[in-house]
Amino acid sequence: MCRCAYAVIQTLAGSAISVPDPQNDEIAAWGYQALQPHQQTLIDDWCQQWEQTNQ
């Protein structure tokens, strides 16, 4: 079972608890792991919206 969703939640929550994912090596070998320009644009837009919401 892939535990990558846990890793995302762990990062967002700032948790120090780590759960090893047995598929990490396989997933790391997949292509397109670098952040793509369209993904960066979405993240930047979400951050801007978040900052405006929390002012």
C-alpha cells in the first residue's frame, strides 16, 4: 500500500512522525518528479488566495 498521502499530510501538518513507504524507491524512479510550471502556477495562486483570506 502506498503511503504517499500520509507523507503529504505529514508535511502539511508539520509532523515529525515518519512512516516508511515501501514503494518510495519505485516511485522515485518515475519520470516527471520535478515540479512542473503549471503546478507551480497553481500553488502560487493558492498561496496568494490563502494570504488574502488570512489578512
